[in-house]
Amino acid sequence: MTDTFLLDDQTVPFTPGQTVMQAALAAGHHIPHLCYHPEFHPHGSCKLCTVKVNGRNATGCTVPAQTGLKVENDIEELRTLRQALVQMLFAEGNHFCPSCEISGNCQLQALGYDLGVMSAGFRHFFPRRPVDASHPDILLDFNRCILCELCVRASREVDGKDVFAFSGRGIHKHLIVNAATGRLADTQATAGDKAMHVCPVGAILHKRVGFAVPIGERRYDKTPISAQALAFAPRPAVGEGGEA
Amino acid sequence: MSTDLSELVIGACARHGNRPAALLQVLLEVQAELRHIPPEAARRVAECLGQPLSRVLGVAGFYAFLSTTPRGHYHVLFSDNITDRMLGNMDLLARLCEKLWVERGRLSSDGLVSVDTTSCTGMCDQGPALLINGLAIPGVTPERLNLIAELILARLPLESWPRELFVIQDHIRRKDMLLNHDLAPGDALRASLARVCEPGSPVEAAANERSWREGIPTGALCATLGTLEEIKRANLRGRGGAGFTTGMKWEACRNAPGPDRYVVCNADEGEPGTFKDRVLLSVHADLVFEGMTVAGYVIGARQGFLYLRGEYRYLLEPLRAVLARRRAAGLLGRGILGQTGFDFEIDIHLGAGAYVCGEESALIESLEGKRGIPRNRPPYPVTHGYLQRPTVVNNVETFCAAALIARHGGDWYRRVGTDRSAGTKLLSVSGDCARPGIYEYPFGTTVRQVLADCGAENTQAVQISGPSGVCIAAGEFDRRIAFEDLPTAGAFTVFDQGRDMFEVARNYSHFFAHESCGFCTPCRVGTTLLRDTLDKIAAGHGTRHDLAEIDRLNRVLRMGSHCGLGHTACNPTLDTLKRFPQAYERRLKAMDFVPAFDLDGALAPARRMTGRDDAAAHLATEARE
């Protein structure tokens, strides 16, 4: 007999040790998320995956699946919360979708569409965040960073390089690189690093490959993000320490 | 690089055994010496501790008392709690800046001085207060400020400043069972060691099982379990605000698997308006350490930490002296009171200006030398705390009460207070009253009683337990200080009829935005949006739409935030909005919506540059009416 829990009236099987998020995705159910990635330890900072577990709010990516849990996901109250969270992420950075190379492949943009975010919602902060184009193969555009920590985790857990970290606090929290000069070119970063391939938005861009796929034919142009749950489902670990 | 800097870093790292967990302590030493963490020092620290530079910079960038850019040879931080505001700290700050020819938040061109504000420094009963190079100066009057300015301009080293500037008062106004205690150092420990099992009691049965730690004589097990039983019988609940049952916490930690366990005393008293832990550490340090040692005995820990907030840096040496005295008296170290196997040591760890570290899991991260980010829970510290080992984290006052209970027993303790709130509570009373200070009351005391005792008149409101607590109005003064009515970590801030409760809420919104750790989206962005909304209302641009916006922000913060900081960040605004709506309404414009962006205000630099301020140089907008 398999262990199961209830996700919005659907029965979801799980194996012991799985989180609600892992089990839901593996069963083809999408729970909105940005800082979750199947190959890394979850930490639950973006809060997009907030669900109600037996009536209490919890992040789906960190809460362990248990037999008999009643998990609410696709309900109005949570949709309103998630819309506000997406609006907050748009407000604190500088996100200009029409001129962004990642448009159509961007999870933040895709979630915005999927959740029906139709307006700015909050006053935008327009922070000053200079780009770092020092590296021969990678462009860092901090304007689009949503502080999901995936590149930090990938660099530490998979690449073993600690290229990225966070500094600052509160609204001044920001991504930094591991070099006295503060330039990516002076770190051990290479284009093949795992860290350079996990950004859910357009903060880490590979040079000379822009617009290889035309806008309109990209991943989330074709199918909404909520219909791609299996693409985010847990997969075998890569490298050491990256248990999924 | 200079040899001096190299020696400084190597020395600081070596003093801490080059352990990565000592990163924050090492950075504090570098900061104290050089007034900032220069790039070369950061690089050397990373090297010495075997850490990536990015981690060092990440920690340096998290704590308010660390800086990677130069600060003045004299770095002055004015405490900016609402009580300091009420005592005119902003005028004093402006006056000092003027005298020293420096802009707030900037370094003077000669590098001599920098002046800024900081979150509440825990001197609310003797404000306005400031920190100079980390040392507290309370009761800043214009006269004292003039003296400070003169001393700075004379470049006199801090050690040569008049001692009376740095004298901190205890202001103990009402004593009860805790502040009146008659324990000599070691009394609680001796009572714990001597505790015997009553034949046939559950304690005896549990002791005989000897399941958790092999090789301990039944007698010792009986004594530890017997002491635990007294703590449980006392129904002692945590004094840090959350009120978790202490006996249950200790028992869970004691029963958690694994060889090493830790006792942590949370002296990161950061809640604006709270200062009772400061007084306990000044006057009753022995009792605090005794309680920690009792906890170590009960759970089987060999190491304890006191996490002392950076604002109380001046207490570090006196506390170390108390520890040394206790070590010499056989109350710390190996074989305490001659009992083989009873080993316990206490180290003091300094905080560095981060309110969020008062949250126990963030405090543990900080103890490990990291950015103070609250952890995901479960697992809880009792099973996965410091270095992922079982850890008990309790408030200063909780350890004091535990020492009393270890000495006098649980029944003695619980005869005071109410059924659900045993014992007494220390209140830090400040604001509009004649006698601010420390008041110890049995649980169940009414707010009205406290107001009468402290000499408060025409009281409009009381903020109970600081901004993360609750604000109550005159109609609620018969409510009681107790877990079942008004739970509190101790802050009791009084506002009389003359105070503008909107400004109180606005001050607290700035506090939360400044102290949000930035980990989760709702708190990182939401606290800033709340602050900006209140600033907009204060500037006269607020509308009904903004009140709805506050409500919306509250729902997002409450539902989505990672920890209590975000959950409670809107409380002061909502409480005051509900109880004192007129404080908001008189500021609102009649219309439904006004943009936050002030078009005319944006033209100010252009006016300044062209030297114009005539009517034609202003935009006539409705917002300026």
C-alpha cells in the first residue's frame, strides 16, 4: 500500500522523505515556485509555494509529505497571496519583459501570466544595480535577480566553487561574487558551471547566444508553466550533496 | 599589505582557534580595531578561517555594526526607538552633526567622525541614548552632547573620557521573588546535586531506566531528573515572549539522541522598549550563569553560550569577570562542586546589531558565525540546534527563574502568579511616566496597576511587548500581564494623550524594514512597502487607498512570512489604526488615490541648481495643497 495525501481533493502518492512539493510534481500537479529546484536542498524563501497544510500555511517545498495530510493549493486565498508575491518581486527589481533576453523562458514572467497578474500592484523601487559584463562568457544582470539563491546553492553544492553569495540585509540584500574586485571575471566561474544554468530569470545570461530561439517560440510561450509540472519533478542527483 | 593588519587578523583568528564558526567574532575584533573591514582584512580573514571571501563579505554585509566602508574614528549611533524620539534624539543628532560639521550617514572629510542612527539600544528608561564606538552613553542632554562634541574635536581617546558619561543606571523600582532572591553563587547547583528521588516516584522509575546516558550512577540521574521534575512542576514558561514550557524544552533536548548538546542563553534583547535583561546581566549575572549551569546539568551539556547583543558590549568584561570568579569557585569548568563528570563551560558570543538574531534559530546561525537567517523548522533546536546538535535556547530571565526553582522547588515557585502563568514577570517600563525602570510583578497584574506604580498620567496607550506585541488603549487597562491575556517579553512603553500614535506606528515600521533579514519575499519587500506607505501618509499624500494597501500588505506578511518578524510587522500599524483612527484620518486627503511619486518634489534639485524657488518654479499639483 502506498502512502498518500490529499492535494485539493486529489490523492497524491509519496515515498517517505519526500516533501509535498516533490510528491505533487512527480504526480503531475504544479505548485507555483521560483526558488525550488529538484536538484537542490529546498529552503523556502520565495514563498510562492505557500500552501495550506491541514489549515496552516507552510511552504510546500520544505514541508515533509505525511499520510493523511490535507493540502490546499489551488484556492483563491493562495492565488491572491501568490499574485502579491510576484508583484513584490517585480517591484523590488528592474524587470522589463519586452526588452529582456529571457522573455518566454522566464519563470517569474511565466508565473505572472499563469496567476493572472494584470498590474504592477505596488510602487516600483527602481533600484540602481549595475550589470557585470566582465566575464568572457557570462553576463550578470543584477536588475533581474530575485534572490532565489539557486546559483548560490548550485555553485556550493555542485560546482564546489562558492562563486556566489548574498550580502546586505532586508531590502538591501544582494548577490555578490567571490572576488575581491567584485567582478565575475575574477572568480572561478566558467560557462559550464551548474550555477550558470539554474537562474529562473534573466540574471545570469550566456553571451553570444541571445535570441537563438525567437520570442514567441520559447518554453512558456508554448505552454503555461502550470502545465509543465513534470519538468520540475524530482530527478536523480547530480554531483555530491545534491540529493533531490 | 601592512604587517599590522596581517598581525591583527591572524591574532584574532588564532584567539578563536581559527574556527569558521568564529567568523562573526573575528570580524567584530577587526571592526573594533580598524573601524571597518577593509578588503585586505576580509581577504586575510577568509584565508585564516578557510572560508570563501564571498562568505566573509556576506556576513560583514549582514550585521549593522560591521561595515566594509570606512567609518569615523569616532562613530556615533543615536538610538532611534520611539522613546528616544519622544526625548528629542533627532534634534540632538542634528545639533551634533552641525557642531562636528558632518552629514548624517556620511564620513567627515577628515575621517574623524561619522554620525547615524541605530535601532533601540535598550536604554529607554534613561534616554535619549547613543553608542560611541559601540559603548553606550545614556541620558544625552544638550550639555552632555556639547561635552561629547568637544571631546571628539579634541581627539581625546575614549579611554580618557569622563567615566560618568558611561554610567548606566539599573532603575530597579519594584522587586518580587526574582529580584529579591537570596541565593549565593552555587546554591541552586548544590540543591540540584543533592536532590534525591522519593521512593516509588515516576522520577525514580525514569532514573532507573538509565536509557539516555550510560555509565551514570543512579544517584546523579536521580538528581538531574529530580531537578527537571521541579522545573516542570513549576510550570515555568519562556520569558522571551513565546512562552514555551521550559521543562518540556529541557526534557526534549535531554532525550534527543547524540553525544553533544548545548545550552544557549538568549541575551539578544532587541525588542524596542525592552531592557530588563540588561539589568539582570548587570546585577544578577551569577543567577543567569547558575541557571545555565543547572540546564547544562539537567540536559547533559558541557558547553553553554551567552549570546550578548552588541549594544551591551560594555557588559562583556564584567560578565567575563563573573565567569572567571565562578570558575575559581568550582562552579564552572571540570568536576563542578567536586562532582566527577559534571563539566560545564560558558563562552560569551557578541551580536552585531541584528534584531532578527533574537529569533532562536537565527541566533544559532549567528553563533555559528553566519548571517542571522531563521532556519526552516522542523527540525527544532532541541534536536538540531548549534552545529545541528540538541540545544536548549532560553531567555536570560528564564534561566534566572530556573535557578530559583532549582533551589526552592517547583511548588514554591508556582504559588505566585496565575494558574496558567506561574511566577513573576520583569517589565521594562519607559515612555511617559515619572519613574521608568524595571518592575517585577506576579503574573496577573493589571496594566492599570503598573501605570499607577510608575507614575503615568493621562495615558493614551501602552505598547505591550514592543512593536511585535500589542498596543492597547485606555479602555483595556484592566487587562492583565499573563500568557492567557497579555503575553509579553517585558517591554511596557507608555504614551500619554499628547502623543501622536501615528508617529509611533511609523517609527516601528521603519524599525521592521531596517531589521528584516531579507530571506523571504513577503518580509523583505513588504516591510519596506509598509514603511513607504506610512511615510507617504506622513508627507500628506495618503488616501483611503493607502489604508486598504496596509491591510493587503498585512495579509501577505501574515500568510507568507518565514518568521515572527514578518508575521507581526504590521501589528503596530493595525493596532493604532483600529484604536486611534483619527491619528490617520486627519492626515488623509479626501480623494481616493494619490501617487506616491511627488512630481514637484522631483524638481527640487533643479530648483537648487538654478537658485530659484518662485511660484513658477513649482508645479501646481493637488498634492501640494
